[in-house]
Amino acid sequence: MSSNKLSAVLITKNAATQLPACLASLAFCDELLVVDSGSDDNTVALARQQGARVIETHWRGFGPQKQFAVEQAAHDWVLCIDADERVSERLRESILAALAAVPPAPTFVAYRFARCNRFMGRYLRHGEGYPDWNLRLFDRRQAHWSDDVVHEKVLTDAPLGVLPGDLLHDSAESLENYLAKQNRYSTLAAKAALARGERSTTARLLLSPLLRFVKFYVVRRGFLDGVPGLVHILIGCGASFAKHAKMRQG
């Protein structure tokens, strides 16, 4: 058994419908930590019922919120998961094996693994939806979340390990809600790009969606995922167009 204790870390808001299944898939972790930002459903109560330690706080933006949550964890090794994600059995085995690999320290200080996205009732296996690599398991002493308010990522200078097994992303949200979320994200992405001093051009406005479509639908064979794969990629292309349009609006 590994001597490296592991904290599962989640940020939530109104996640009651998804949280129980997520926390159940994290039962192998030594700590369940939920950082909630103003839920008005029973997210907090459900989290506590399933043994999670809950911290209620204000919203900081995705990157800062996740970093705040990581800093509150009881253990240095953290597994960062969203409420609409579940750790598959194969991934659970891989995580435990990695932490036990070379006691008292794992081979790497950060690991990435594939995320499998469910969209329109189907788990996507190609295109933009898979393997959708995510770095979510790391030693917080040697890695941290970026301060991006959207499209946040874990930053580290250390070599990365790769774990077999999928993180299952099953948002179960309606297409209407998914489109609304992409609209919000494109607004945040445009504001963040402008704040970094970036500027859009007519060429980028036109070519960014087109190149995205070619990359994910053709090169990465998104066409093999049928209509759900096509819709998923077209929405992504639309979000790319919207981001650049919003940047031109200023």
C-alpha cells in the first residue's frame, strides 16, 4: 500500500445531481475535499453526507479557485476532479499503482491521463472529445494551477507521467445549456486574451474555426463519432469564432 496519502479536490456550485456518483468513484482517496461557491441546492449537504470536508467560499475564477482548493487539502498529493467526472476502475488502479511505485516518492511528480467525454448520449472516442489529455494528479509542492479564469491548466517544470485508464466526463447537460456554457467561456477567453495584450485579425476570425474543424473532424477522425461528434466539433468551431468576434468588439 502507498505511503503517499491522496486528497481528492473538487470545486462546486449547484452540483447536487452529479456529485454523489463523482464522490463514490473517489472512495479510494484518503480525503475528499469540496470547495463550494454559493450553491443554493443541496450540494453541500450531499458532500458532507458522503464524508467530504466542505469549505464554503466566494468565487475567484476557475484557475484561482482550483489553486485555493488545492492549498486547503490535507495532503500534498492531490487529484483534481470536476463534479461531472468519474474515475474509471482502470484509472483508479493506475493512480494507486503510481503512488505506490517507488516509496516514499512516486516516479513522477505529476501525471496526466485521458478524459472521455459523453456528448448527446454517446462517449466520444475521436476528434476533440478523446483522448482530451488532462493533468489532474500532482504533488502540489511541485505543480500548481494557472491563474486563468477559464481554460485553466496545471503548471510544472517537471517531467510528466502518463496513466492508463479514462476519466469519464458525463455532464448530462442539455444541448441548450452546453451552448450557453460555450458562450460564457468564449466571453471569458476573449477577455483573458485581450488582457494578455493579444489582438484578433480578420484572418484569425475566419481561419481559426476552419483549421479547428480540419484538425478535429478530419485529422483526428471526429467523423467516426457520428452526428454527436460532428455537432461537438461544430460547436467548438463556433466558440472559436465567437471568441475572436468578441475580441474584435473589444
